[in-house]
Amino acid sequence: MKHTLTLLPFCSHLQLSAHSRYEPPPRSSNPSVKFIQRTMRSPAGSGRGFRNTARNVPFRGHKFDLQQGGVRTPMIVSWPGTIPDGQTYAGLSSSLDIVPTALATAGVDPPTDREIDGVNLLPFLKGEKNGEPHGFLCWQQRQWDRPNQRPPGVNMRTLHQFAIRSGVWKAIRNDQLIADPKAKRRPWELYDLSRDPSELQDVATEYPEITERLAAQFEDWQSRMHPIIQTSSANPKK
């Protein structure tokens, strides 16, 4: 495996949490296997577990949420002889980065007929570049709630949740109706992840300039995305 780059992103379907334990396979003399064992046993990364089955403490949220418990997951990268073994890289990255990283590893230029949102992570993992691979990352998806948490008469299929992360700052907007341009805008929440990784203290009113900057960045990103498609089966009574 010396000339093979291995990328193992954790999916939200894997029910690991801060309290989960992983039983490693038999020990191996291969340093890349040791790296995987150490990483899998580490409780530092949330596994984005299913609702009702996993506790992602200290992070808030679960699968389908945009809080850290729903979007922060570990990824294991191994390339013996090229990427140092046993290191931890905490730069802002995404599964979007897998394609450009794999292309760069294979010496293949990315396609020019489409925009590739991801970043080649190899220079960062090899120590050739410092800083963050992304200046910011955005998320937008449907709002998901347990049936017993849905307000009466509200069609959950029309509500979305937004989030943007830039450095230590993260802004979130929940329960936003975006199919109707006249719908009232929900307020943004702001969290300083360096001090509040559990996202329990909304500081949007304390740092309005940061909240406004992130909101503007998100709206610019959103304006370049495809419009939301509402399914014909949406029933406001459900």
C-alpha cells in the first residue's frame, strides 16, 4: 500500500459517538494500520449518529442537523511514506475535497467544463501549506424533526436550515421557509466554536458585525446554487 492513498471519511450512518468504543483488528506492523486504529479509538470526533440511538456529546445535534453533532465527523487519511503517520489535522475541510485530492494524487487535471468546489488537501496534509483549505463552508438542507416535535399544521418539507462556518465562527439559521420569497426571515444564531464547541451560547447580538458578514457570505453562496425543488407530494396538513 506504499503507493496508495487511502481516504476513509466517516458517514453519518456509522453509529459512533463520543461514548462509542471501537474494537480494533489484530495489531499490524504496517504504520498506516496503527494510524487507523488510533484514530478510530479517539473519542474526539463525533460519529454523527442517528437520532434516538447515539449521543454526540459534547456536540449538539444529530444526523440531519447542522449543529456540530450533525456535520463534524473524522476522516482518516493514509499514504505511507508520503503523509506523516499519527498526525492530526484540524483545518476546515469537507467531503467535497475528496475528488480534487484523489485527482491530484493520480496526476489528473480536474475537469474544466464544471466548477469543482473542493480543495486538494495533499499540500496541507504534507505540511507544504499552512492555514485553512477553505475560507468558509456553507450548508443548506431540509429541516428534519422527530414526529412528536413537529408543530401542529406545519409542513416540515417546506422548512430548511442553513449554516456557514468560517474559522472559529459558525452561524446557523433554523426553520426557514425559503419557497416563499415573502416569508419572514428567521434570525441567525452565532457561535464561537473555540470557546463553545457545544453551540450552547448564541452570541449574535454581541458580535453583530460578524453575524452580518457571515450572513452576507451565505446569501452570496446561496444565490449561486440551484433553486430549491419542492416535491409535489408536500402536504401542509402533515
